[in-house]
Amino acid sequence: MKLNLRTPLCFFDLETTGINISSDRIIEIAVIKMLPDGEVVRKANVLNPTIPIPAESSAIHGLKDEDVKDKPTFKEVAKEYARFFEGADLAGFNILKFDIPMLVEEFLRADVEFDYSRKKIVDAQKIFHLMEKRTLSAAYRFYVNKEMQNSHTAEADTQATMEVLLAQVEKYQGQDVTDGMNRKIGEIRNDIDVLSKITETGLVDLAGRMVLNDKGQEVFNFGKHKNKTVTAVLTQEPSYYDWMMNGDFPLDTKRKLTEIKLRGFKK
């Protein structure tokens, strides 16, 4: 099939040092430009991010500090990529949430104009999620091969959920499970302990104001102390605890915060 294009369409993907738009950097960029006449032009570079590449990122894309030390920086190639993107719309997978924000940030650091607001953007992940619904009814249809009756009644939804889980375990038994960064986090087994570990969210409190980092430490997930450990913040800025306890936060969040604070005192 050939896409019906009025202007060129640039499919692109980035490999980066991490997922923090502000502090992480691009390590690899690849662009495939599809022209209206069907011609395809490709452009790609491995880049020196100018900051260390974390081991967990290298485990995903295979690039280490020694692999990029002699490569150009993004700033050195920014103008040629801006020209390559010029006059073209953008396409990719999850580019709305990650790749475009990261790319724009790098262009801004390089002081190179890149006005994405004038471009049409097509995110294949968004189409995937829109067309392959993630509702209970859709899961029931996919796994159980039946149409739900009386959906959105508690009894019917509960019955359907039970059938879906049984079908999932049977379908995926023994298969590896990976996260969004393609890291293995377990495998599907007919074991509730195993299944619960796979589906844990890493939340410390139900509202997600605090989460566990890669080291299993509780860190704040919002505000000026985002990604800082809760214990370090409470030690260095004790008034932050009072601010949260007096603020408009859920009781569960306050309870978990207090538990962490008391645990610190015991140590």
C-alpha cells in the first residue's frame, strides 16, 4: 500500500540516555522521509550525548560511552536535520509524548529553529490504542472470544474479569514480560505471587505522588523535588512534610509520607 501524501512525511525514532526530557540527551536518531511520489530517503546518526550513558539505557539500545565518544554532537548536526525535516510532516510511535518533546528540546539547546506547530503529526501508537480498545469489553472479546452481556454492571464485569485473567494465564504461560523500555520484568506463570509482581505499578501511594525508582527507593513524583528520595527531602527540608500534611493531598498520601518519615526517625 502507498500512503496518499500531499507533502513529505518523516518517520523518525530516537534512542536516548533516558526518559527525562530536560536532562537526558539523544544518542541516536533515524529518519525515513517518504515523498509524495513514493521515493524514500533515509538519514541516521549515532551521536555523542555529551553526558554519561546510564547502564540501564545501554542495556536497551546497546550504545555505551566508548561507542559514541568520537561521534558528532546533536548541536553539530542540528542544522542539517532541521533542513531534512523542513517542509515535511512527522510520524512515529509514541512521538507525541516522548520523541517530539525530546527532539524539540535538543533543537532549542542547539539554538536551531524547529517549528513543529506547523507540521501535521501522526502517532501510530495513538491509532493503535484507539483502534485496539483497552476496555474490559475489548479484552473479553479478544481473550474469551465472546461478547459481554450487561457490561458495566458490577456482577457482569467481575465475571468477565475472572474469565479474562484465566484466559491470559493460559495464553501467555511461560512467556517473558517486558516493560516500555524493553526490560524483562518477569514471565507469565500460573502463580499469583508472580502475576502480582508483574502488575505492580511502583506506586508508593495510590495517587502516585511518590513512586519507587530503579533502586527501589521512594522518590517524589511531582513538584520541585521530583525524582529526589523522600527521606533526603524530609531530612534537608523538614518543612516540606508540614506543607504536604496541610495541603490538599489524599489521606493515603499523607499516611505513606508519615510512615516514611517515622521509619527515618527509627533509623
